[in-house]
Amino acid sequence: MKTNQFTKTLQENPNKALFFEYQSGQYVRTDYHITEIKNVNFDTVDCGGIRNQWSEVHIQLWENEIPEPNHAVDSSKALKIFDVVNQVRETYPDAEIKFEYGNATFPTAVLPVHNIKDTGNALIVQLIADQTTCKAKDRATTPEEKAAACCGPAQEAKPKLVMASIQDTGSCAPGSGCC
């Protein structure tokens, strides 16, 4: 989901409770905070030697160690946080939006949006685990290209080098000049 799609959904649903489901049936505590909105730029080179560049927006969700029963973020409050950030610098509107979250039982992860469910009085942002991929394989168009794309097929075994025994000639003694 793009950042502008997410913020448009918030705008179209003012004052609705905003919940995050990070795994099926597992929710970020309702007293979470949005602590950062990050513009993240990637500049990578894949195993096929191709440079890849893209941007994402990461929203950090955080739970205080001490629960805060009187704290909640609804759709309008989330938009206000976006406004504060956008006064300092623009959040990339056309970039993929992902949510950074972790707790004592779930390791910190950056999770893309799978779906936003409207229950009438709340929006539930359903997140999914992202998986790694091989861009060289993703670019391939035929089964043969896919097979050769990521590190290629197994190469023929190279002959093993065997170290010859080195006689103690003193030729590698300190100061001998061999090293």
C-alpha cells in the first residue's frame, strides 16, 4: 500500500479507533505510540550485479513498558502526527508504507500492509510478514533464466589444492624477507 493511500483511508475515516494486527489474532496494544515516520531510501546491488534503488515509508509503533490505559491513537490523531512530520519534511506519498513493530515476544520487524478492515467504529490495519527475495530471479522470464539467476547452477568441482610439506629451511624466519 502506498503512503498516500493509507493517509487517504485515515482522512475518509475520521476519529475511528486505529488498531494494528501484526500476526493473525495478535494486536499491537491499544495504547501504542507512533514514534517515528521515516523516509527510507534503499540503494542496493543484487547478486546479478544490478543496482536497485527505491524508497519506502516506515512508521514505528511503540508500546511503553508501563501500559497507558488513557492513551490511544485514532485515525485523526495519526493524521496529526503525519502533519507534524510533513511540516519538517515531506513524507514520500507514492512510496510503499510499512510498519516497524516489535515487543517482548515478537522480534522487531518491518511489516507491509496486507489489508485495512473497517469494522464501522474502527480501522484494523492487518500487517503481514515480508519475505526476502532474489531480484535476479524475480527479473528472469523463463525457467532456465530463473535457475541460473541466483548464483547460477552448481559449478563443476574445482581440483583441491594440496599443500606440499614445507621443510624447515629457515627461509620464513623473521627477517628472512619471505613474508
